[in-house]
Amino acid sequence: MSQPIVLVTGANGQVGKELKALHGNFPQFRFVFASREDLKLHHFGLVENYFIGLRPQYCINCAAYTAVDKAESEADMAFLVNGEAVGNLAAVCRTYHTQLIHLSTDYVFDGEQEQPYRTDDATGPVSVYGRSKLLGEQRCRAEAPDSLIIRTAWVYSEFGNNFVKTMLRLMHERPAINVVNDQVGAPTYAADLAGAVLHIIASGTWEPGIYHYSNKGRISWYDFAVAIRNAIGSACVVNPIPTSDYPTPARRPRFSLLDCSRIEEVYGLRIPDWNDSLLRCLHRLEVLPQQQ
């Protein structure tokens, strides 16, 4: 019997690259990694032809327009990639009996809550990016009701551009930096998220619906920066500032904590603490000081 095929779209993004790094641990599957250039998801005919030739059993959709601030001035592109293209992919997945896992974001919420967001809490995005990702969720559920949607938050890794790598660069270049301290959430190490997705596929269990996944804990961006500084032994001074002192084109959710209990219960996942995962990432980036 041939190996089930797992198609990973958006393969050059942070989660896509982590899936590529981990896929060798799952030899029971054959993985195909498709970048934006390999598969343009907003072209329905191209997607369908790709599926006709490949016939994947699973699809992990990591493809997304993730430039949060740029989306405010490029709304059409954001809605095309994060919304309409997801609908195309979901429709093709349903036609060819491909089980779809689609990655979404905490930005679908308004960030005004005080308790971790549950999967069934009301959405209310406050940015173009958030609205485009919510449209993607809606199109995904409408076209492929049997799909899994996993919302995540504050994603970082050793790949691409992200908060951790920016902080490492700034701490090397500057004697002091300012970081907002009134936005609360939990970072998500992309390697942990990728591992959770692969665990779901390998589990033999398929429970459709919306799930949340982020690392354990509750911190601010300032707390995160301080933890990075302390871990690498930097002398850089990290100053806490309010969001109002760091205006951006797109409004960020003030509160981004996600209730991850459903994915833990359904799939038996043990989610690591954010600080443990940060240290693993910094170790892979080879920036931790040598032990004496």
C-alpha cells in the first residue's frame, strides 16, 4: 500500500520550514512541500490540476499574507491570499477527499477580553489582516466542513522574520531598546506548532472544528524581550513602553491569550511552557552563552 501523501502549502514560511525539519520523524507519510511559487492558491484551476496529479490525503495550509501593517494599505492582496485562496483550497480538498488543516490567528479577536479566548468566543477583528484571516476561516468552514482550523499567536522560530530574531539583532546593535508592555499573550514556537500538527495527522483521530494552540504561560512583549536578553546574557537595557508610544498602521489585539484546552483534550497534546521553548529556539540559533 502506498504512503499517504501530506501536502504542505506555504512551505517557505516559519511553520512550513519547521514541518520540513520534522517530517523525517513521520516516515509513514510522503510529504510534498509547495511554496507560493510552486502553487498559487488564488488560481482555482491551478490548484485543482495540482490535486488531480498529486491526490494528497492531507493538506496543511501554512500559506498566508502575514505583513500585518502592510495589509492596511494592501487590503485586496490580504483578502485574496488569506480569504479567497483559502476558499479555493478548501473546495478542492473537499472534492478530492483531502483532509485539510488550516492555520489561523488570534487576530480574529478584538483583544478586549480578560480571560483566554475559547474556540467558540465571538470574533471581532480590529485590523485588515485580522478580517482577512477571519474570512479565510469562514471560507474554509463553508467549503470544507470536515476541516481543522488551528488558531495560533505570536509565532517565532529560527526561520524568517519574527520578534525573537529582531530582538537578537537590536540587542546586538543598540545599548537600549523600547518594547511595549501592555499587550498580553503567549509566544508560540513554530517547531512546537508544527509538531502538534504532525501529531494530529499521525494520531488517526480526525475531529473537525476550530482549535487553539500556543505555548503555555502569560507574558507581555516586554517580558518576552527581557527573557531573550537574560538568556543570551546581553547588557542591552529593555525599557517598557505603552502601545500608545509605538504607533503602527495596524491595531494589535491588547489581549491574545488562547484557551488551548480543546486541542489538549482531543489529541492528548502536552504543550510546552513558552520559556522552555524559547531556550530551545535560542539553542538552535546558537546564541546562548557557553556553559563554564
